[in-house]
Amino acid sequence: MLAQQRQAAILDRVRAAGGVRVSELAAEYGVSDMTIRRDLESLADRGLLAKVHGGATTVSPGSAHEPGFAAKSVRQRVEKAAMAMRAAALVSPGDAIALSAGTTTAGLAQRLVDVPSLTVVTNSIPVADVFYRAGRPDQTVVLTGGTRTPSDALVGPVAVAAIGTLHLDMLFLGVHGMSERAGYTTPNLMEADVNRALVEAAERLVVLADHTKWGTVGISSIVPLDRAHVVITDEGLDETARAILEEQVEELMVVSAQ
């Protein structure tokens, strides 16, 4: 078992039981107490659990918790709409683009259905459905395939393999969280693999993240902050976060949610 997989399993145990002991985890996973302590330290450093003498306990919220698509769709709706409008302006007829899974990218898809001769690659069932319902014969939509997550993303080796041979102009990436230390993150380990494959396939990376995503850390990092060419966010982002992003990325676009 890889360290990331073991740490994800430990988080599941902590969440289910409210706490764990180092000795029990070491016996269960067949590793030393020191290895488990390092796992707990890594998880605690990311704010995913609280270390206590001899073990660890829960913290709230859990950063491996993955809300469903419907639950996320009601959050920051005005901000997401403004961000989607700004992102749509970056797309030109004939572009080959990718849209990752997420409610913000689903909103962007609705603004791209009228762009002629667009090729769209996505691992998001809702995003693909937006284009399917529009029914434009001059648009090509590629749905990766894979295993479905609670957020209606398709993940796993099938999805990664489908993306691996593609060359795209631009990726629009929705994220669970972003921070100076962890970069852009997700609560789903396999979704992180797919997102990294999309990043590698695209010439330019555009991250869409409303202000509430700053300081939120999912269990798996996708890429560091400086891999993004553009970050689109809203006016609620504080000045410290803006300064960090302006230093790290080529362009920070801050939209008004009014």
C-alpha cells in the first residue's frame, strides 16, 4: 500500500471511529509505529486530523470528505456565474479545450455551447450532458469514461489512459481548495490523478476557484500554485491571498459578483 493510500484509509478510520491508536494502525497495516506516526504528522500538518498522545482524533471539516454535485451546486452561485462568464471569454472558435469536473466548470459549459467548432474533453458527466443537450453538430465532446465519484466525475486508469494521448489548447480546472503550501487540491485521490493528466495534456491551465477555496486543503495535491497560467476568482478573496497568487501565477483575474 502506498503512503497516500494508507493515509486515506487512516482518515476513513478516524472519521468512522472518532479516533485511532498508533499501535492498532501499525498492526493493521503491517508497518512500524514510526511509519504510522509520520503518516499522522503528515495528515495533521494538512489539518486533516488532530494528533494526540498515542494516536489521533477527528477535526472538522474533513478534507477527504467529498460533497455531491447537488450539494456543491448551491454554494457561491453568484460568484461562480461571474467566474464562468470571465472564463468563457478566453475561448475561441475551433479551440480544443478540457473542462474538469465541478459545479463551476458545469456553469462554464453552459456559456460555451454557442462557441462554433469547439472540441471539449471532460471527465464530468454534467459537463458532457450540457453539450449533449445543446446538440450542436459542429462541436465534438469527448467523455473520458472511468469510475464515477460522488461529484459525478469519472476517474481511475480508464480516464487517465483516455487523456494521455491528447493535446489540448487549454484546461479549465475546478478545485476543492488551494493554498500556498498544498497548491490546488481535491478530496479524491483518483480524481487528482485525472486532473494531473489533464494538466499535462493542455498548453495552458486556467483554474477557477471562488474565494472560499483559499485555505481549504483536500487530501491530494493536483499541482503547485505556479503551474496555473490564469486563476479566476472573486472579490471575496483577501489581500494576502491575492498577493500570493499574483506572485505565483501569470495572471490573476478577480471578478465582481455583483
